[in-house]
Amino acid sequence: MRLILGILSIILSIIVFFQSLVAMLGDALENVGGVGGFAGVLVSIAMLVAGIVALAGGKSRGTHMTAAIFWLLAGLFGFMLAGNYTDLNIWSTICIIFAVLHYVFVVRKLGKNKAVTA
């Protein structure tokens, strides 16, 4: 599960990044003063970090908690700052789903394995 979520997160972060750049350009051309595009860039960076941490985490519970926290923060930032960039709500929902799935299937499993071997 960690490999799937990590790879998907990295791929989606690239899509979100370029879509956010276009949203920033649209905000600048329309002169509406929206921050949705910039928020999308922040979400994409957090998604990229979470994906890399999830892939490189190995059997460390702390690194996987870090990945889940980055996805959760990306989702919360996206919801708070989306503004007129409504696609960011979709990406934020995906980030929160990734955080929950990662916690349920990876972090809890590592915690159970550690408790059994200790």
C-alpha cells in the first residue's frame, strides 16, 4: 500500500503543480487577487514530500507518520485556501484519503508488528 500511495502521490503532485501554475497565471491575468494557485503549489510540494517519505520510509513508523501528516496538512491547506480554484478541493480530498489509508494500512500495521516482536 505504501508503494502505491507513494507513487500515486508523486505523479499527482506533478499534475497538481502544473495545474496550479496555470491557475496562478489565470489569477494574475484576471487580476482577481486569488491565492488558490499558490495554495495548489503548496499542496503539490506537500504531496511530493509525502510520496517520497512514504517510498523511502522502510519499516520506520515515524517516517510513515510523517508522510501521513504531510498528506493531512496538504489537504487542510488546500481546503482552507482553495478560493476560486475549485479543483484544489478535489486534490485536497485525495490527500486526506491518502493520509487515512496510509495510517490505517501502514502505520497501524507497523505498530502491531513492533508490539508483537517486543
